[in-house]
Amino acid sequence: MKPTPLDEYPIHQAPLPIARAATSDRNFYDRSYFNAHDRTGETFLITGLGTYPNLGVIDAYALVRRGDTQYSVKFSDALETRGLEQAVGPYRVEVLDALQRVRVICDAADLGVGFDLAWEGSFPAVMEQPHLMLNGPAVTLDASRFAQVGTWSGTLNLDGTDIAVDPDTWLGTRDRSWGIRPSGEAPPPGRPGDPDQQGFWWLYVPLRFDDFALIVIVQESPDGYRTLNDASRVFPDGRVEQLGWPRVEISYVSGTRIPTTARLHCTTPDGKPLLVEVESLVGVPLHVGAGYGGDPDWSHGTWHGRDWSRSDRYDMTDPAVAGRIPWGVVDHAARATCDGAVGWGLFEHASVGRHDPSGFADWSAVSP
């Protein structure tokens, strides 16, 4: 195995070259995620790039919701080595100023989605709480992640039309995560694990206000037991203020589990209540074209051969597509208020199966 440029730097965390992951777990990954919207809900872009060293794969995707149409492009190739370059096919991520400025390029306008966008962090990037999920004694997810809110500038080309992206209007959130999570083709079954889970409930809300950022993450078991809790307010000088154990109220469209609003009851370090009210502007299901859990069209880390690409266009009013939406994580462009301030960001939510605090008894239960 040859050394890579990163091996020049004192960053090693195992007696191995950087090109080799410190674990042989096939599900080791290293991935970025970005979103961008213009605060209206008219256009919402979600994109990212991932590497899967033990699967030998690198891939990327871009997903844009505009009106009732969801546009999707994705690219995959062999991962030759791990290094500073993050590129696959016509897609690349360039780090201009680490943890502050990033350029994301997709030269695929001929496939329906193209862009050249520059990210500027509005507040410092912060580490989230470690995320661990088990199936019995087996690790299914063990990851670290940093998050940041910011603004975008550049151009988005959608279906042949250029859309100017102005940082005074366009903003978003991003994260980078690495560790172990299900990736690529399904492994051999082996011994059956624990009985199938009865439900999955997840909430992730990073928001950008003029004077601060908020990041709230909650995951709960079907009985409401909280397995992940992270609520923070980030200030321009890098201070991070913990906001306790948020009580969450989510309103859904009657007869569905499509969220419309959320009320996050947080607590400041001095014991004062802090209410965050969040409103969905438009939702983008990550399992319809972005390769996240349950996407039947493609999945991160799967091998498709050299220099592979694919484009899809989804009519979100088509019953066959709409029927997929409730069964995975949906990212909502969001407007929010907190302490009299107005902010914008991401309202990511999934409620599948049983969740006692929400009154959902089983997989078929919906909001009254």
C-alpha cells in the first residue's frame, strides 16, 4: 500500500497508513452531507459524498425538490485510495478553508442537476454527541459527526435553467460523519439478531439565527426511552451552551405522519425555559433518490462498476412514490422562531412504527 499526501501530517490515530481504516468492519464510512434552500420552500437541494474504504467504493448524490418534482443524480466509482481529493465522476468537494469554506461542484447539468456552490460557515462547526446503536451485542451504528450552519453562493442549474444562489437568501446546514453504519450490499445473514424493532423515532434540527445557531438531536425507542439527546446553542465566539433535555411536541397532517410543526421546549443553563417553534416549508424524503435507508433505487456504498451514474425524476404526487414517503427519514426545509428571533434550517424527522409518546401504537397508526 502506497502512502498518501495525508501521511505527511501528524494526524495518524492507529499504526497504519491513512489509506487503511483502523477497523476492518465492512461498514466503515466517511461522508459529507449538505443542504441548501432559499427560505421559501420552492427549491430545496440535498447533496453529499461518501467513501467506503473496506468496500472499495466512493459515491455521491444530489437531490433537488422543486414543486412536485424531485430530481436525483448519483455517481459511483472504485475508491483507489484515501487522500485529500474528494471526487467521483463529475462531482467533487473542495475544502477551501477547513471548517469554514467549502466548494461543492456537480458538472451534470446534462443529467438534470448541476451546480457550482460555495459554502460559508456562519458559526463554528461543533461536534455532536457520539451516536451508538446496537442490535443485541452487535454494533449497527457507531459514528462521530460535526455540524455547521451557513450560507451558499453560486449557481444551481435545474433541468436546463440557471438559478442564482445569493448568500443573502440561500442558507443551509451541513455535517460530516464517520464511523460504522450499514453500507453497501447486505452482508450474509448469519445468526438471526434480536426480533425486528417495533419502531424508529428520530429528530434532527440544526437552525441558523442571526446571532446564534441551534442544534437539537433526539432519538427515542418505541416506549419513549431516549437513546440520544443533544441540544446546544452555538455563538459566534465558539461558546456552546447546552440546552438540557428538550420536550418535543410535533403536529402532523391528520391521517398521516407528515409533520407540519414542532415545538422544542429547551432549558438554558440558568434554568430558564427556551421555546423553539419550527415550521416545515417542504419535505424531501431521503429514501427517494438520495440512497438513504430503504431507497429501492440505489444505496450508499453499493458497487455498480466503474464510472457509474444514474439520473431519476420523481413525481411526488404519483401514488407509487407518495406511498414510499412514510417509511423513512424526511428532511424539511424549515422556518423557526426562538426568543423573538426568526431562523431557518433543517427539520429532519422520522416516525415509523410504534412510538408511545406520540400515541402511535403500531406501524399502521397515524395522527387523528
